Amino acid sequence: MRSNPTPRRKKRSLPLRLFRFVTRAASGIVVLLLFGFGFKQVESLWHNPEAVLVLGGAAERERFAAEFAKQHPDLPVWVSSGSNPEYAEWVFMQAGIDPNRIHLDYQAVDTVTNFTTLADYFKQSRIRSVYLITSDYHMTRAQVIGEIVLGSRGIDFHPIAVPSNRSPEPITKVVRDAARAMLWVATGETGSNFANRFR
């Protein structure tokens, strides 16, 4: 009596296998970063912030930062690619902030470059800790990028979320920009041209 041959398992298509590999790798990265947040929060207790970093993209962040700067009168404030200079300067002037404390930087073209354009400057200036101000819906992505980019330069941060009525950003944006931040750490390039093409 002949036994039935063992049924062969169907081979999965290459695109499906590649998709599953990328998904698992991305999930692993996100889990590692989340564990890293806990360590960073403990480590940051030893460093008092020496500057304020405001991520551009919404005018309310600058208004919030101006009020925040009043409560922290000894800290310089960097606004990365925010509102036009006239408006930004007016916001801080209205709050009574010394113009010499305000640094408007317009090198960044997106969230990843908000960090990469200033990380080395902060390191050279011996800034080891910053307050990070951005909108609440944007904070997860900013924290992940900050952990990679600022963390690679030995800089920690204290997140300060600006309230909004918007839903948190999708995880796909977080994963994409985490990969771009790691690319910058490894090569000095952020892939911003590539990212803009697919935005």
C-alpha cells in the first residue's frame, strides 16, 4: 500500500516575504526605541535642560514656546524652520523675551532635519539636554527621531507637548522617519529628497 506523499508547503511570493520581513524589522525597531525611552527618562534626571528646541510646523508652537521661555528665563530658544522671521520675532517680543535668547534656524525641511541640522551644533556648544517643544499629535514621531539623532550625540531631551485637537500621526510616519534618522547616523544623509518624492 502506497503512503500519500507529504503535501508540499506553498512558497510565499517574494514581495509578500519581503513585506513581512520589513514589517517585523520595523516592529522590532519600534519596540527597542520604546524600551530606550524608559532608560532615557531615567538618565535625563541627571541633566537639567540647557536650551529649548521648538520644532516648526505650527504657529501655536512658537506662541507656546514664548510663554514657556518666560518661565525659564536663563535658557536660549532655538526655533527650527518655524514661521517667517517677522512673525516669530514679534511673538517672542510680545512675550517680553530678550531677542538675544532667540535663534531662528531655517535649514530644516521636515521633522528629521529639524534635528539633524542642529544636533552637531548643540554638541559643539556642549548642550547635553534640551526641552523639546512640539504639538501633542506630533510628539511620538519627534521623540523617536530625537532618541536616534540627539541620542547619537549624547544629548537627551525633555518633551513638552503643545495641546491640539488633532489625532496622533500614523505609525507609518514614525517608522519611516526612524529609518531616515538611522540613515543619517550611519551616513550623514537623511534621504529627505527621497522622502519628499513619496510624501
